[in-house]
Amino acid sequence: MIGSFIRNGFDRSAFFVILVLVAAAFVVPALALYTTPASPFHIPGYAIPLMGKYLTYGLLALSVGLIWGYCGILSLGHGAFFALGGYAMGMYLMRQIGTRGVYGDPVLPDFMVFLNWDELPVAWYGFQSFPYAMLMVVLAPGILAFVFGWFAFRSRVTGVYLSIITQAMTFALMLGFFRNNLGFGGNNGLTDFKDILGFNIQAPETRAALFAASALALALAYLICKSIISSRFGKVIVAIRDAESRTRFLGYRVENYKLVVWVLSACMAGIAGALYVPQVGIINPGEFEPANSIEVVIWVAVGGRGLLVGPIVGAIVVNFAKSWFTTGALAPYWLFALGGLFVGVTLFLPKGIMGTLGGGWTALKQRRASAAAEAGVSVTDTDGPDGGRLKTEPAE
Amino acid sequence: MSGPETETLLYLDGVSVSFDGFKALNELSLIIQAGEMRAIIGPNGAGKTTMMDVVTGKTRPDTGTIYFDGNVDLTKLDEASIAELGIGRKFQKPTVFQHHTVWDNLELALAGRRGTFAALFRREGSSERERIEELLGIIRLGELRDMEAANLSHGQKQWLEIGMLLAQEPKLLLVDEPAAGMTDAETEATADLLKEIAKEKSVVVVEHDMTFVRALGVKVTVLHEGSVLSEGTIDHVSEDPRVIEVYLGR
């Protein structure tokens, strides 16, 4: 059953995307670890966690692309699920510090000692165990998404109203996590990590392994998303996106379909957050900021929301541009550039980078087909060009 | 309360709905027999669409009872359950899945399990393919099976939607203004299609177009201000002085 489910989604484009990601998971760490700085193929150590971070952003963007592009749910609060997954990982990493903290307390993280707490809050129980923490990485965002989605979809909140309450959700969580007495490090968040699974988190080998894990997680998530959208379930969610009431009157329980894809998307965002935190070395309430979630939506729009590969490309391209911009003299102008990018893409590339490339490819094939038809070969395909799944004005 | 007699398919009694004080339906009572085709006409605001809304579970009536197929109380069910019971609904504006092909539109409408889990792992079977082929023949879209529904003409979309309704294998079809915006030839073809369907199923057609209603040649119910004004053959109702007053008197 699972086998046929996966085979269903595994087409040529899926093969290509997965091949690239899996190859990157092995080649990039190898180039960083086993070449000398003199070699033209050498990748400097600092670049590994940076690229790993882009991949976790790609996974976050994929999770937003799945619900926005295919089910029409525009979430402006997906950063919350990302941050919750990140906090779950951060709590594990904090408990691994042990006596190496500034205050040397074997159980309590430094910020708790500083706040004069004498015992570990219940929420922190179990986080010394890696499997338990990984379970929480998925469960914390999953349960929040389930409760949120249960009420929102059952009450038939849709469109801009749903977007607004997702925004309110992440804002409320941000305010909560800023408070010291919530017990998650308040303003400073969680940082100063030492080990992950017993390996030094700063070591080049650990960083390479985290990069590889990010690439493989993204490949797996892509394969799952691809299989979902190729199944009948995928056809139903696209049907919901295009004509929700029609779907309902055909006898589909729209709220259940939305809930499944919403929770799945939140879990993916949580995993992205968990891979992000050890690579950047910190998690703080700033990750819940509404602006972060909106930025994710921009990545998806830039890459193209009608295809699964679009959000991944968008996240990597925009964040690469951001790194490049903000390290030079142009740093103060980054937000202008980001805004300009969003406006420009909306006006000139409404299908995003990948949607436009795909559309150009289809158009080229059609020009060839019509040329062949003029040469006297019969052509049966009368369908209009449509590379992306979302019908918008053709880009000029 | 005991259910009405067995040959009655749809039974509405004393149904009222009001929106902000406006009575969209006012003590509406209506009986549709199994296998019957009925045309419902009435001026704007007569409550035709609201009537469909209460039957399909979109709107809950304030008072009154609605029974389907014996004694199933429709006022307690949601849209999906009512659809599963066998009531199909066509909207006024043709509503199909624009980015799916004609084939996929029909496949999604086919009767069968609607659960999320089944949808993730189910594959299309050969009996399903045969059924879709058959439907494509009925709605005359066989040539266009692989075309995206967005690229169909207005009339073709209407037929596709009717085909999707048939795919659901309903006992009762509620059809809202099927001939709106169609050419004369399309209107005629649509009347023939509905007559063909009515041989096996009960059909309720809401329509403005009197020529179309005449072409159907079935019993007509005239609604006015949320209740039944007149009922009978098209000739009978068009001679009814109250109907003439409602349509022409203002």
C-alpha cells in the first residue's frame, strides 16, 4: 500500500529533485571535510551550516507550499510551528550541557539558575532523551496545528480571516515565549549548546552530518508531498482549493482533508525548525515574529507555489541573496530589496521562478509540436499551455 | 412523528427560514415523488435557492420538517452526509474543478468512500474507468476528457457539472438554472439531457426560462415570497391569475 503510494508520486521530476538532494547530502560534506583549502572544489567550513540553514528554510517553505499552493490555505503563522520544533530541539541541547554551563548545575540550564529556580519545570522532563525530544519536535507543532485546525476548519474560517488568525497565533506565542516565567529562557531563548548525541556541535564533522541530515530530510519530505499530491487525496485538496462548496456537496468532508494536510505541514515545519537550531546555535522568541512567517510566504511566491520544487528553490535563492546582501555595503537596503523582489515577482513572474521556467518549457514543446503539425504531422494535443497548476495572467 | 408514505422521496412541511427578519421561506410545504421531475419557478427572491440550501444542509431551517427517502431527517445532517444519502446539487453558476481534467472531475465525483485515508491509498479501478467512459458519453464530452475544465465553454461546464452529479449516483438531483447563459441549441440539448436523466432519477429543476420549462413538459411549482403559490402543468399555472399577477402585476 505504502509502496504503491510512493511509486505513484515518483515521476521523472521527483527523481531529479531527490537525486540532487541526496547527491548534495554526500558530496558537499565530502568536499568540506576531505579537500584541502587549496583545492578548487573546497567548501569552507563556515559555509556548511549556512547551506544547511538554507535547506531547513527550504523544508519550511515546502510545508507552506503544500498547503498554500495545493489546498489554498495561506498560513501567515507557519514560523510558529518551525519555532516550536526548534525549541524542542533546543531543550534537548540545553539538557546535554550538564555541568559545563556557567553555573555548573547538573540538571538546571543556566537561565533557570540565574532566575533562582530550584527545580526543573515539568515541561522540561524527558528532554535529556533524544528520541523523546524528536517525538516532541513533531508532536508539539502537530498538536497545536490539530487543535487550531480543528476549530478553524470546522467553523469554516477561510481565506484572509484564516490568514489573520494564523498570524495572531504566532504573535501570541511570541509574547508568551518572551516571558521568563513561561520557562523557555525568555528573551534570550536557548543557546550555548555543546553536544548533540555526544558529538561536539561545533565540530566540522557534526556540522557536515547536520547538513546531510537536512538534505535527506528535505528529500524525504519532498517525496512524501509529491506522493500525496499525486494521490486521489491530492486531487481532492486541489478541488477544495478551486471550489470548496462543490467538493462539500459531492460528499467530501472538507474540514477533515484540510486538517490532515495542515497538521502534516505543521509537523514538517517543526522538523525544519529542529534541524535549523543546532546549525545556527540558538533559538529565541524572535523566531515567532510574524514578519518571519510572512517572509516564508515570499520565498514560496518567488519560487513558485504551483509546484513543490518552487518553494524549495525560492527559499534557497532568497536566503542566498539575503546572506550576500547583508554581508556587504548594501546591508541597510536588504528589506527594500526583499520588498522589491516580492512586488517584482508578483507583477512579472506570477508563477514564480520555477513556474515560469516550467511554463517556458511547455511553451517550447508546444511550439515544436505546432511546427511539426505545419510540416504535415498530425497533433492531437489541443490543450492550452499551462506549466504551473495555478492559472494566472501569462508573464510577458 | 411518523415518516410519510413510501413513494415520497422528498417531503418538506412548514419549512421557514429567515435572514435578519427577512422570511426567505415561509411555511413551505412540498412533496417530490420517487422518479418524478419537477420544475420550480418564481420571481427573484421567491426562495428557490434557499429551498435548495435547506434540502442540501447548507442552511438550517428555523422551523419545519424535511424528510428524505422515507424517514431520514435532513435538518440534522451536514452537506457531506446529505450528499452521501443521495442528493446531488448543481449550482446556478457552473462550478467544476478548473484545474482538473474533465476525467478527473468525474473521477472525484464518483460514488465511493470519501475518507481521507482511503483517498491517500486508493487507486482507480477498471469498473470506475468504465463508469467514467459511460458518463463521458452521456454528457457528450468524450473527446475532451483530457482537457482542463477551465478551458471548457460555459455550456460544456454545465454538462460536466451535471455529469459529476450523475457520477455521485444520487436518488435526487437538484438543478439550479441549468440553462442560464446558454445558446438556444445548448438549452435544447440540456433539456434532452435532463429528460434522459429523469427516466431513472428524481430531478428538481429551478429555472427562470419559461421556454425551457415548457420544453421539459413536467409538473410546475410556482414559489412566491417563500411559499407555494400554484402547482400544476405549465398551462395550468400560466393561466392562474395569482401567478400572472406576481409575474406581471408589478
